[in-house]
Amino acid sequence: MQNKTAFSWQRYNSTPIVGIVRGLGIDTVRQIVDAYISAHYYTIEITMNTPSVAEIIAELRLNYPDLNVGAGTVCTMADLDTAIAAGAQFIVTPIIDEAVIKKCVEMQIPIFPGAYTPSEIYKAWSIGASAVKVFPATQLGPQYIKDVLAPLNQIKLMPTGGVSKENINSFFEAGVVGAGMGSSLFNKQMIKDNDFDALQNHFIAIRNEIKLFTKKIAL
């Protein structure tokens, strides 16, 4: 297995989107990943509540060396241990768990913890977050990002939940360093129809929305 420190910030920054895979089987994930990489996306998260999550992470690490493979919905130290043992190169949480964050910092594994309020965001950052996952961003929108970054401009933010092709440009204009995307990126109907060419084109269309920002971002 590759070293846990093999996360590539360069590849992440080339397309600063974390694709969130939840509840899909390995055969489907393989087809998604082929389209994903062809569209120049390189960072993908498999949530811990996905069946056979450890096996999926391990297989992606083995067969897709250009991909940053992480674990999401990590809520406990037990989740973290499972994810790291499987080969996860980065960790995403929906909450602030200080033990999980500090362990990732200690192990030099990128950690994107979830936070909502300015106080939570600041706390996650002060503990050692690589970037703070603003979650859920559905009801907050780009203006909230602007408002938070006005006094807390040193903090790197990654909205997740509610980010779509239609608004992703606005989030980057507001100053985020990336975005987490689940169903708005991995279109359920295209996947159901096994139309992975359409899915690849969908990926490209979203990437084109933020292409002006990718050269300006350095996490």
C-alpha cells in the first residue's frame, strides 16, 4: 500500500473539488472514477457509512495512483482507525471531534472537519484543520462565506452541501479554497442509466465553472 502521506496538494489544487461517494458499490465506483479522472478530477471521498468502505478505499488506492482517496463521515476514533488502515489519504468529518482532528494533525494527514457557526469554524481551524468544511452550506450560500471571511480571512473554507453547477462559481468568488459535492456532482440518473460519458461531460461542465480560480488557489 502507498504511504499515507501520498496526498497530492498539486492534484487537488488543479481541480479543488472533493467528490463525495456515498452508498455505491465498487463496480459502480470504478466506472465513476474512470470518468472522474478523465475529466481531470483527482480527489474523492468515500463515506464511512458506505457498505464495504474499507475495501473500496483500499482498491482505489491500489488501482488509481493519481487519485487522492479519502474517507468521509468520520465521526469517531474507531472510524478514523478503519479509514487509515484502509489507506485513506485524507479525512473529512461532518462534526468537530477534537481527538480525530488532533490525531490527523499528528499523523500529517489532511483533515477537513465540518463546522457551521463562526465559533465552530474558528475552533476547527485552531485545532489544526487543513481547511474547514462549512456544513451544511445548503441554507447558508456564498454570502455567508463572505461574511465569515471578512473577520476570519486567514481560515480556509470548503463548503459542502448545496454546492451545484449553478452556484459553485459564486462560492469561489466569495473566497473558498474548494468545495465538497455529492449528488450534484455524481448525477444519480446518469449513474442509474450507466451513462458515464454524460457523467464525464457533467464533470467537465462543473470544472469549467471554476477554471478561472484554479490557478489562484494554493492550499
